[in-house]
Amino acid sequence: MENKAYGGHVLALPYPGQGHINPLLQFSKRLVSKGFKATLATTLFIHNTMKPQSSVSLQFDTMSDGYDEGGFTQAENIQEYHTRMVAIGSKTLADLIIKHKNTANPIDCIIYDSFLPLALEVAKNFGIFGAAFFTQTCAVNFIHYQVHRGLLKLPITSTPISIPGLPVLELGDMPSYISVPGSYPAYFEMVLNQFSSSDKADAVLVNTFYELEPEALDSMSKVCQLLPIGPTVPSFYLDKCLENDNDYGLNLFVLDSSVCNNWLNTKPEGSVVYLSFGSMASLSNKQMEELAFALKGSKFYFLWVVKASEEAKLPEKFVEEIGNKGLVVQWCSQLEVLSNKAIGCFLTHCGWNSTLEALSLGVPMVGVPQWTDQTTNAKYFRDVWKVGVRAKVCENGIVEREEIEFCIKEVMEGERRKDFQKNAKKWRDLAIKAISEGGSSDKNIDEFVSKFINS
Ligand code: UDP
Ligand code: 7WV
């Protein structure tokens, strides 16, 4: 794709977390391919952790959430983190805009994570075009919208739940803040607050694609104009139109991809279970133990991402005892792993990026959702996209080893494996089509661009 004429300077502002940086970073790269200059602004703490390298096409800059030494972990609690981020974030974002003001490329457009509506206020103060970027599915957004507008009353007293454009949902399919009232009130407030000013945004972008949730998108579009622009997976894995775009390229954790590749390359096609719970989840000791024993008991190879902060929860001598059957790493290049032929299925926490990556690469899944939107994503991939199973949780809140072993077996070699694979391949093909030139997401990106240019 040749670079188009200069379209303007976009400042992308992600919420400071791996699952929020990746999609906005990728979307910025797409805009650069459409002729824009783009700058991704992370918090100072994230910048110092990830050490991003600016290139001709994409620049990095910083603002502050008020916790420059330790980020989120430095805060007393989530509420305090958010309050300070709004105050310091607004101020340092304004400083950033001013810094660029008298340069050759002043900021013309801010694309902000919908978790950070503070950015829209700042943009409007400077008369800059402001676009909200939603990192969760349209279905999840629509549920939160319904609650925000008082259309869905809490606590939910009657099930199943019917929302226009969504499949009928049981309580356990709802985002956790709704199914578990009172859990993480500050996060709940944040997901509802996404809609506090979204109608004032100049555009609303969502990291999904039309073919994946047409009913939900049609339904929500009646009350809020949405532009699905995903999947924001590096071009190398989909349309291959962007040069050198084969990785997100920013990691909050240290990774060693050659270890994973070398190990996977010695394993037969479809023989390995890949497991990861994303960047945020922290499992109980008991849950880690159940997973460990399930993997030990199952006959399949496995590659398990256990973050450094989770390692102490592994049973004693686990790594020594599994030998060549399994590889435990602290972080990996997930796209590289998912695209390796040796992978047979992905046991995932159902974070939206992980789910979308698995769909984009055609990998069947076992869902072990933990919280937030993960439960709803699991509902969709089991019952709507039909690319896998969801593990049953016991009354004590644990998914037991027998259930994990059963689910893995079901997806790796059960009767429905062929269907899961066929459907996964279908979603991969549709994802490629959506993001390729002339596809639904590509057209929406063009619509966004013309909306901005004509503003
Ligand atoms: N990821 C990665 N290496 C890993 C595990 C995860 O690069 O070992 C990436 C993954 O590809 C995804 C992101 O981290 O893009 C996690 O986002 P997700 O929405 O799935 O979960 P979250 O971390 O927000 O809970
Ligand atoms: C980070 C913090 C809070 C939430 C999320 C990530 C998410 O669900 O994406 Br609510």
C-alpha cells in the first residue's frame, strides 16, 4: 500500500495496560499507512518499562498518570489511581498538545481509549477532533450502555436476559461487574463512564469487525454511530499490506520468543495446548494447582505463560517434572505462538485481544474466563462463533482439573474438533477480508479519515 498524502497528526492515547496499548498501537500504524503522522502517548512509567523506539512512521511520547515510578501498582487503590489520572492526565495531555503546537506537525486529532473520556475534554478545549476508541466487543459495550442509560436495571433479578441484537444471556455470560454486584466498583464506574460523553465524540471506533457481530452492531448503531475497524492484529498475520508490521512490538514483560519457537518447532502439527491468562489476571493458588495437574495428566504437549508474579503458585518441582512435555515461559510473542503449526488449541482467559487474535489466526479455544468482559467473550466464542468450549466453574469458584482435562481433550481431539477448526478458519478468512482493501473495516477506517478531514 503506497503512502497517501499527509492527512494530519494523530495522537493516540491508550489506557495504561497491555490489552489496551496493543490495539491502539496497531490502529495508529494503519492510519500511518493511510497518510497520517501518528504519535502514541503512554504514561511515563509505561514508557520507561517498554522503552519504545520511535520510527519514521510512528512516534512515541509521554504523559503522566501521576504515578511515574510504579504506575498502577504505586496507587493506594483503583479509585485513587483513576482520580489522580484524571487530574494529572488532563494536565500532562494538555502540556503534550502545547509542546507540539508550534512545530511543523501540531496535533490535529486525538484518538483516546474510551476508558479515558478526560481526553475528549482536553481535545475540545483545544478545538481538536476527538475520537473514542473502544477496546471491547460491541456486545459488551452495548450491555454497559444499557446499564449506563438505566435500560438494564441492576441487580438483575430475572434471567435469561434479552438485549436487542445479542443472544439470550444467562447471568454468568454477563460482564463480571454486572453478574457480581459490588465487585470492583471503580472499574464498573469506568466502563459505564465510557458513555458519559461518547455522544460528544467526533467519531466512535470499536476494535471488532462487522461480520463478527452484525446484529449487535446494527442494534447499537441505532443509538450510537459506531465504526468497527478491527481486528487490530499486525498486518503480517492478516492482509500483509503494511510493511514490517509483524508484531505489536511493545511488551510490559520481558519475552523470549526464540525459546518458544525452537521448542514448538520440534512438535508435531496441532499437538500443543497454548495457555495464557493475559497481562492482568492473578489466579488463586488452588486454580494454578488444578491447571498444573490437568496439564500433567493430559497427554498433550503444552506451552504455558506464567508471569513472574504467578510463578510461586506452581506446585513444587512442576517444571522439573514435566520435562519435555511442557514449556513454561514468563511472556511470549503470542501471535508468533498462535500462528505456529504445532498449536492445537488455546486455553485462554478470554481477554478480547487474545480472543480476537485466536479468531484471526484460526485457533480453536478453551475458555476459562476470570472477570470483566471475559465471560461475555467466552459466551460468544462458544455459542455464536462456535470455535470452542467454556470450562465449567465449581461452586467454590474453581475450574477443577478433571474439567480442564476434559475441555482440552474435547477441543484437541473430540468429535467437534473438525467443526471448531472449520469455523475458526472461517473467522480468520472473514477477518482478513474485513481489514483488506475494500473490506468492511478498511472502508470504516476510510470513513473515519474522511470524517476527520472534512471536520
Ligand atoms: N500477550 C503477549 N504475550 C503473552 C500473553 C499475552 O504478547 O505471553 C498479549 C496478547 O497477544 C494480547 C495481550 O497481551 O494482545 C493481552 O490482551 P487481552 O485483552 O487478551 O488480555 P488482558 O491482558 O487485557 O487481560
Ligand atoms: C484494565 C483495567 C480495567 C479493566 C480492563 C483493563 C478491561 O477489562 O479491559 Br475493566
